[in-house]
Amino acid sequence: MIPALIVGALTAWYLGLRAGVIVAGLSFAAILVGSFVPGMTLPAYGLIVAWCALMYFFGPKISQSTSSKGGKRSAGLRDNPTMKAANQVGAAATWAKRAVERILK
């Protein structure tokens, strides 16, 4: 289980949380299969080591190429619909608070 967590964390660092969780689940399944099927332990751990080496050496380059789209940097959380909704709720709450303060004065 520890190698699956390491692989997931390394992948999440460079490619995002969703990819990290998927890779951690797949590596955990590979370790589980390798522990029950004779002769599959070494290939499972070999793939995990190869994936970790790939992420270590090429992760920064991969993350740069996926974060830039058409030469522009991704806006990150600003484009997230949940953050937009939270900002609108916050603006509405601020407006309501000011309106109540004006009425009470």
C-alpha cells in the first residue's frame, strides 16, 4: 500500500489530484494482483518503479505542457465554477450586510 501512496502522491504533484488518485488505485490493484498471482510481483513493482522514474524525470516538463494551453497560462481556481459561485454568494452576503446596516442606522 505504501508504494501505491507514493506513486499517487508523485503523480498528483505533477499531473493533478484526479490523475494521482487513479494511478494510486491502479498501482494498488497491481500490487494486490502481484501478491496473489505467482510471477506477477516483479512486473508490478517494475511498472511502479518505471512510473516513478518517469514522473521524477519528466514530470516538470509534462506539467508545464499540460498547464499551458495555446501559449496562455491556465487561470486555475478563477475558472472553477464552484469558486465563481462562492464569490457570488460572498458578494450577495456583503451587499445584504451593508443594506441591513443602512436600514438600522
